[in-house]
Amino acid sequence: MNNWYALAVVLVLVGLPACGEEPGRLVPPKGSVLVELKLNEAVAAGFAGPGSRVDVVFKTTEPKTTVVLEDLLVYAVDTDTRTFTYSVGMTNAQSRVVAPLIKDNVRPQVTLRAPSKK
């Protein structure tokens, strides 16, 4: 089955808006951007997929810093043999904090959040 087709089916089931040139491509809400987080299989959040909510933690050693981002929406997940790439929506301010960490190859840890009751 084509990956784009599978993603589009998931998006319809989850009820997320899809638009753009590619089928199933999600666009974050106004004031948000998509940021790709590369994870190894040890720190990837089990069964997180498009529409899931996750918490993201970056820990650095020099200087000791911890950046925690809570309740981020996962827009897409791409996998290969040892790497997961999560595309998550962030505010512009959050992305400015995270960009230098990603550039310095600080690997984030992602935790799947329990579904909220509405």
C-alpha cells in the first residue's frame, strides 16, 4: 500500500485537516510551524502516529539544560530501520528554542500522552 494513501486514510479517520500539493500533507495552524525531530528507536514514543499528542524533552550536558515541550501534536511519522522522524507542530517561539539543539544534534526524547477526555 502506498505510504501517502495510508497516511491520508489515517488523517480522514482522525479528522485532521489535510491540504497542500501532496495527498495527506498537513499544515499546522496559523502561528505554528512543523519541526522534524529525529529519534532512535530507544527514545521513540511507542505507537505515536499522526494525530497523537506527545511531550518532548531535550537534555544537554554542556551547559546542563533541559527543555521540555508539552502536548505537541504529531503531524507525521516517518521510519527507516533505526530512525523515527516525527513532524510536530510548535509555536514559532518554541521552534526558536529547539532549533539550536537540533543543529547541535541533541537527540530529543518523546513520550506519548494519554488521550484527553472531552
